[in-house]
Amino acid sequence: METGRSLPLDCLIVVFSLLQDEDLIRVSTVCKEWYYAAETPWLWRRMCLQRWSFCNISQLLSDTGTHSWKGYYLRRSHLEMKMKSGTSCADYTCKSLRGHKGKVIGFAYLAGNDSFSDVWKSVPIVCSASTDGTVKAWDIQKGVNLWSSPVQSPLKNIIVDPVQYVVVTSDSTGTIKTWKGSTGEEVASFESGLSAITLLLFNDKNSSFLMVGSIQGLLVLTCPALSEVSRHAVFDSFWANLLLSSPDRKWILATSKENNDLSPKVFYSETLCNPVENEEGLCQSLPVTGCCAAVFLPSQNARVAVIHTNGLFSNKTISVFDLTIKETKYKKKPEAQQVASFQLQPCHRSDLMLEARGSNNLLVVDGNYLKVYTLKGELVANFEDHIEPISALCVDCFRVVTASRDLSLRVLTWRNDKQHGLTLESQYHLLGGSHTRSRGFTNVACDYSSIVASVESVDGKDILKAYTFDF
């Protein structure tokens, strides 16, 4: 205790910065001086940002004393402990969200515990769309329907803009609509004239745009007003059915999975959203053909991984490219530099899925296998937790959730391995009900405190299952 008193506060804080959370709490009980040093917001802020680079800094800096960095750290750590165990109903609650009279074609979080929300106050809200022609919003903690849209043609796509609190849908007639997330009131409508379209929301500074991929190319609309901004050719006679945006918001990838002779294209977003009359959007084709799947790596500004094939089942390759703009005195030119490439050895003939974590980890779904690779092609983890093919997966910086036709969700969590670096550890199953009434999970999404999955029902009236982990 005398040693603690002999050190200045600044020196104690420096020493305490070397401690883990449990040790920091323990030393705070030694004496008054150590308590004040251990309670220093800077120490807990540092631990928060080291563990969660996406934690809600703005909420904490603007609070009135009710919340603190220490409180945030302890609360969120407790939540992750529950999500990691998840072995009993004491760790989570499960709600069945019923009300659709058709197939659920998609759903998304309109509000949740994410980088835009307050971990203390957020009420997760999920919006779903169905072939019954309705959009529904759900409070997944209470398991209640907040609003339903009027019935229209069968819906085919749904995406959300949490920043503007807007829902976007398209139906079987090609009609695109935007809806107010708070009330379900229709905001705007646009007739594309094409039933087969792909939607991507794109936020550029203070503006939001809707990218629409179709057989006619790439259409850019404002959101939520749905006013036309620009049109761009992608492929002749083939549907641009995969659209992605890069973490730095500078690139849009558009490709078609319908033809093995086509190359994915990347557009410079500034020329799409702010077009100059009589000038084409800046575009570059990637030097591969036959795109099966693609993903931007979340911790890199503009690094994209692509699974491509020449059409043979056993011949599939992952190639990774860095996208840049080369500027000269008179023009800008997009460039794609290959940084990695390796062969895959698929086990199943089903479509491969591709996701990414950080700057060096790629996740590949191959039938009922989940595989984790480094960019060098090293297989660092391989899981066969499901007895039927994986139908969907959700990836964040804490965990991975896989959904399967075997009517189970598998939760895996990330951990650091001394030999291989970041890898996954399989944890537990969440079950979705009875096989006599259901045909399995079809999709899954999660925020930092809940998991939502859609279940295909035998009677044609699909439901959502919401698993909420309480703080």
C-alpha cells in the first residue's frame, strides 16, 4: 500500500495499462489511490477500442455520467460470455415470429446493437418480406409485429438503410418501393420493368443511393426518393446478379454468375453517383472469368476476393485483388493488382459461399463444411457441424453463425491461435423446431446481442426465429 502511495497517479496509470480487465478490477481494491488510478476512463477506453474497434464512441463521449467506458466494457464482455456459452435457455430467450402467409424471401436488421446504436438502449428491430406481398417489422425482444405494409405483388428482395431508417423492396413485377421504417408508410415507387433484379444500398458521404443490377446493366437511384441518377452497361444479355460495395465506399463490384466466360467488373463509385454528362463511369474488369462468389475484406479499404471457375466442378480458385485509381494529368484509370491466388478443392456440387474476417481470413461454405483460409491458401480450420448443407452464414468480429437445412444454427467464436493467428472455435447449436413442420433454416443474420433466422414451413407460411441474449 505504501508503494501505491509513493507513485504519482500518472505512473500508476501507465503500470495499470499493462493489466487485463480482471487484474485491473482486483488492484482497484488495494487502496484509495489505486482505486482512482484503476477507474481512469482512459484505461477502460483503451481496452474497449482494443477489443471492439467498432464500439459506440459517440454515445459514450456524449453521456451524462450514467454510462462509462468501464460500464460499457463490463456489460459487453458479460454479453459475449453468454453468447459464447449459449448452452441453456438461461443464456438467451427464443421467440417465434409468425404472421407471414407465404415464403420469407429475406429479412434484415433495421435497428440493432451495432456500431450505430447504444448498447444500453437499443431495441433490435428486424424487417422481413414475403411472397405474400407484405413487409413486416418486428420487435424481436418482445416477439411482436410493429407494422405491416399493404399487400402487393409477391416480393423478391428486401434491404434496409439503418442510417435513414428506410426499407427497400422489389416485387415480381419489377416495382421497387421504399418504406418508412418507423411506420411502414410508402415513401416512393419506381417501375424497373424487370422482375429479376438485385439491390444494393450505397451510402456516399451524406447521400444514399440504390444500385439496381439487372439484365440491362447497373441502374443508380437516389434513396429513398428513387430518382434516376445514371445507367451503366455491365454485360450483354446477362443479369448482373451480384453487387458489392467496398469498405472505403469507392468501389462497386458487379458481376453475373450466369456465364463462365464473363469477368467481374468494378466501377469507381464517384462516377456512378455523380455522373458527368457524356462520360462513361470508370470501370475495370478483373482478370478472371466465371465468378461463383465474391467478398470485400472488411479491414481493407478496397481488397476483394473472388471464387472463379472454368465450369468444371473440381476447378475452382480464389483470387484476391487490391483496387486503386491511377491518376494522370488528364484522367483517372482504375487498376486491379492481384495479391493472392490459390486453388480450392470443393467436396460438394452445391454453390459455394464466401465471407471474410479482418484482412487475412476467408470463410468458404462447401456443402455442410465451413472452411477458414488465410490469403496464402492455408486451411486453418475446417468444421462439419451440420448433417445437411449450410444454407446461410453470418460473420462479425466476435462470432460466425451458420444456418442449415438440418434445422439448426451453429455458433462459432473467433480466437487467436499462436501458430495460425486468428481462427474459429465451434461452440454450440441452436435448434429451430420440428422437422415435421419445417424444412430447415433458409437464412440467418445477427447483431451483437441477437440472432435471427428464417424457417421454411411445410404449410408454406414461413416464420422467423429470434434468439436474444440478455445483458
